[in-house]
Amino acid sequence: MEIRWVFVDGYSVLHTWARFLTRKGRERALAKQRDELIHLLRQYADATGRRVTVVFDGYASKRKPDTPEVTVGIEVLYSEPGKTADDVIERVVGLLPNRTEILVVTSDNAERRTVESLGAESRSCEVFEEEVESALKDLGRNVKDHGRGRKITGLRDHFDDRGITA
């Protein structure tokens, strides 16, 4: 079955991906790191056509919206106090009917085993990082190739001397 919906444990990714572990990455405020991750996941959703939900542990966020943040292709959730992102992901996956179309991304091996026992697929953050980078490179090539094949012309090129479309 094809993966249609990706659930990402946000802080698991932030503590694993190389771009967030560099000195420069660690010096950025947590909110800035979250924003960068959300931006990358939005691009990934655009590139793959997959629905993406990123879940953050609510205790680590000072700014927790009352409702989920939804943008095209990506949803951002924060767990309730006393709950973890893992709790939210497990509950949602357990409630969904088409679990074989779900991918859960986390570095927590117990969490991965749990969602796999529910019928979903799982990937480590490291493997998903490679998948995201590959998808974004493909997207960049496609955009570049699409732009190369087009000849940009002026409006005059579409009319003859009498003002009739050519």
C-alpha cells in the first residue's frame, strides 16, 4: 500500500537531523528550529503529495495554539500537558482505518514497534532525513527543468502588425 499520511515526532527529528545538531543549529531558539522543520516538511509534502502531521510535545512549547496549525499539506499539533507526542501519534494511528497508508517517523524504537503493531509503517529520523533530502532535490530539479523548457516571450510576439493574434 502507498504511504499517504506521514506523522512526524517533531522533537525526535530536531534532536536527530544533522542540520539541527550543528553548532549554528543548536544556537537557534527552539521556536526557530521548529519553524525550520515545519518549512522543510511543507516542502516535502509538496514534493511527494503526502499529507504530513508533525506533533510536538506540548510541555516544550511556550506558544501552544488552541487549535491545530493547518497549512496546505501539513498540520502542526502540540500534545496536551502530561502527554507526549508519542501518545498523540499512537492514539491517532489507532483510530484511523487505513493504517497501512500511514508512516510514523521517530527515533523511539518502542514507539516504532507500537505503531507497527497497529499496522502502520515506521522509519527512523535518520532514514527519513535522507528521504526528505532526496525528495527536495528532485523537486528542485523538476522546477529547474520546467523553467528551462519554456521560452519566455513578450506580448508582442503573440500579435501580428495588425493586432491579430498570431
